[in-house]
Amino acid sequence: MTKVKIGIIFGGTFEEHPVSVKSAREVARNLDPAKYDPCWIKITRSGDWKLCAGPAAQDGRPVVLSPGGLLVLDDGRFEAMGLDVVFPVLHGRQGEDGAVQGLLELSGIPYIGCDVQSSALCMDKSLTYVVARSAGVATPAFWTGTPDSPAYPVFVKPARSGSSFGVTKVSTEDELPVALEVARQYDSKVVIEEAVTGSEIGCSILGTGDDLVVGELDRVALTHGFFRIHQESTPEAGSENSTFIVPADIPEEARALVQETAKVVYRALGCSGLARVDMFLTPDGKVVLNEVNTMPGLTSYSRYPRMMAAAGLSLGDVIDRLVSLALTGKLQ
């Protein structure tokens, strides 16, 4: 059987570089060597593209993306290398915002994950909310400018940043200026959201259009503060204030409502490939959208692969289905 030549892009120049490297290492552990011939393409923190021996490699040959594949610089000459498909295992800015997706569109190489438009929409929290509301999904009250007498507490967030980098919970008006300054370190556009009382529930989705696979839900159990995934000193050993309950310990009726709402959001935003839709389940049983991650973490401690595993799909199975979808437009 001919192996699929798959390019895995990882790293990046922004704050989620280390997470991307960990995700790529987990992908490497779960790629079937009988099916795939991987090319590991690392974007360094300074923005250089390197063809590496693997995700743990510290250096590699300079490489650029070109129509149909790669151009690899070797001894002063460029060697062409074709690719069947690309897996952009990049999180946050220039990974989930449509930038790399646009480059891949221009290259003409099939790629895994959401397209340019849906990536850009989901990366901007305020635009995500506008589209979700138009589809009948509840969102927090939010402002992209200075709010008029919001009901505290609120969360101040960079509008287009990954994970919870730059996010501050604000309980009084006096705390707002500092929180805005912190958020603007990550993005010039800032979103202020009213806090939602409820449990944070995640839903992993795989597929496109009507052909969707929904994983088990998880619930983020907090002891204090708010959820700060990827910002712990040793996330592999667990979080200092949160644990994940998979499957989520919520009533069956609520479970069905969360999954159906997640699918509505996924389709309304034009998502394809994979995404994790995070929502709040309020005490009165309502579902409120939190955010959508179009390239969720795939590390050993990440939520998306845990939820899919609980539904019977290993990360290797997920990768196989994603590649099939990128190449044929259909899940296996």
C-alpha cells in the first residue's frame, strides 16, 4: 500500500509554541508507520521554517511551502518534495486564525482542519458570538469597547488569542484598566464578557456538514479561580485548580442538549475537520457558548483526545479520519 506523504507543521512564533510541539509529539506517537510517511516542518519562534527529523529535533534544513509541496534547501540547492496532505498542528495566532490555512490554500495542498473563513471567525471571540447568536445559540453579554455599567464580575480577554493567555477576571471597575492592559499585550482587540454562572462543558467534534462524530463530553471541575489550561508549570502532572470529568457527570437530557448545541455552532461557523466547542451549562439547564477551538490541543493531557478516546476513538483513529476527510471529503 502506498503511504500518504503527510506534512505536519508545528511550533509557531507566538505564545502557544510549546503546546504545539507537545501536540506534534503526541501525533508522532499515534501515526501509523504502515500508512504514513511524515515530514516534520517546524516553525521556529523567530519564524524560520525547518524540515526536521521529528518533533523533538532541535534543528533542520530550511524549507518553504510551494505549490504541491515543499522546497528544501540543501547544499545551496532547492530540492522539491511533494506532499499529499498537510496537518497544521498549530495553536493560537497564525495557527488557528486562517493565516496558515490561506497559505495552504495558495499552495493547493489538501489540509486538515477548518478553512480560512471559519478559522478566522472562530479565532475572534466577538465574531464567534455574533454568528452563534444568529443561529439561535446563547452567548455571554459582551463588549468590544468600554462597557456601560456591566454586571461584575466580567472576564477581559484578547479577542484573538489562544487558550487563556491574557485573560483576567475582574470583580470591580477599579480592576478594569489593568486587565485591559494585560489583554492588549496579546491583541489590539479586547473583548469584555459578563461572567456566566454554570459548569464548563466541552464537546469534541470530528467531521463536516451532516457527517459529524461527536465525542463524549467533559466537565471542568474547578476548586478556585478560572480554567488556565497550558499555563501550568507541569500540565502533564495535572492542574493546580481543575480536573476533567469524562464523561461529564450531567443529566442525559443536558448531555443531549449540549451536544446538539455544539453541532449547531460548529455548522453555523462553517467548521470542518475538527474542533472543540466549549460551553457553559447553567443551573437552570441552559447552554451558553464559551468559545470554539479549531485546532484543539492534542497533547497527552489535552481534552479533545480524551473525549474522543472515551467515545471509542484513539488519536490514531482520529488522525486516519481527518486525513480521509482532507483527501476525499468523507470520513472513513
